[in-house]
Amino acid sequence: MSATVLAVSFRSQLSSSHPSLRFTHSYHGHSLELTFSKDHKTLTGTYKPKVKQELAALLGAPSLDEPVKMRHPPGLLAEARLVGTLKPVPLQDAGSSSGGSVKVTGRWIHVSNDLQGPFVMNLSLAKSEGWWSDDDSEERVPWEWNFEERVTRLFRFIHSPDMTRFSLVSAYVFLILTSTSLFYSLHPTRLSLTVNCVFDFVYVSAYAFFMFVYSKMTTRPSIAYMTGVLLYLAGYIAFAVLTLATM
């Protein structure tokens, strides 16, 4: 179930090459990076505080190299590792702030010392809320995280009107190429095979790009539509090979 929820909520952000999500603390600006297992059932994470000299002084530390003498210094000034398991929050709870999110339950442990404890986080692309505590205290310290969206130029292009314009221009280009090929088939010259070979490679490049785009889309065309494009791609690869063999 958790894998299904993640596929819907984070499909645009997770991939085999980037299986992690980044978050920023709503108030302090600390960073949190969560890396998901392949089955999306467990995760590991790294918590890195945004430490400044004035913050250390405010908390009572003479310098950043000295430990801070307060009840919960780890949550502010120390790097930590996290491990957790995932469980989907029922969609019928959508009226709550965590509806449709994924609940992460796990533990954190400091890199520089043996301080550790439990944490809970309702993970979503909108706002992630939860709490953490340490093993020596029953107090649950609330925390809130904002998602850092990973939007590449390619992802922005694919999901923009520019992609629609590109598809429309491609259709007109294909019409011109097909008309030119028809002309050369009726009036063959020495250049006919060379022109057709170049056109075949244009078709192959275009349809291969479209297949790549479909693999990156959050909402893909129907299976029948993508299968048709794939058959076009296979056909023009065959035409290119035959044309090269003839030349």
C-alpha cells in the first residue's frame, strides 16, 4: 500500500537515479533528506542543522565546538541519521492535515554522540508534520517540514504548453518530410536514398524522444497510444536500416 501512495504522490520527484526527497524545516531552516528503498517500504535519512554562530550563542554554547547545555540541543545543532518504515494515511482522512500522506515511524541517532530517540512524520508534498523525542525524555517536540521540489528544466518543459507546441510543430515537420519523400519516390534521383535515410533518422530521433517524454510524465497517455508511437519508432528504425543496407 505504501508503494502505491508514493507512486501517486511523489512520482514526479522520485526516480531510480534520484530515490530521495529533500525537506526544509519551516522555522529553523534545517535540511532533511530522505532516501527510499526500492519497494518504498522503508527509508533512511540525514538531518543537517543550519548552524550559525549567533544561534549557538543564543543557546548557551561559547562556540560551535562546545556542547550546548540544554534539554534538547540535539534537535537543533547536531547532524543525525534516520531510519524508518512507511505506512499510508487513509485517504478518507483527507479532512485532516495529514490526509493522503505517508506516515513515517522510526528512530534518529546522532552522528557525533550516542543520543537517539523515536520520531514520527506525516510525509506529503504539501506540508509534513510530526514530532521527535529522545530516549531520556517523554516530551514530544513538534516539527514541521516543507518539501523542496526537484524541478528540472526537462520536467518543466514536459509539463508546460511548450511540449504541446513542440508536438504540433513535429506534426507539421513530419507532413513536410512525408511529402518530400513522396515526391522523391515519384521522381527518383541519386539523392533519393540519402534524403530518405536522413528523414528516417529524424523520425527515429523524434519518436524516441516522445517515448522518453512519456516515461517522465506524471500523467501518461493511454497504453494504446504509447504502443502506437512505439510501433512507429520500430518501423522507422527498420526503414533506416534497410535504406542504409541499400546504399
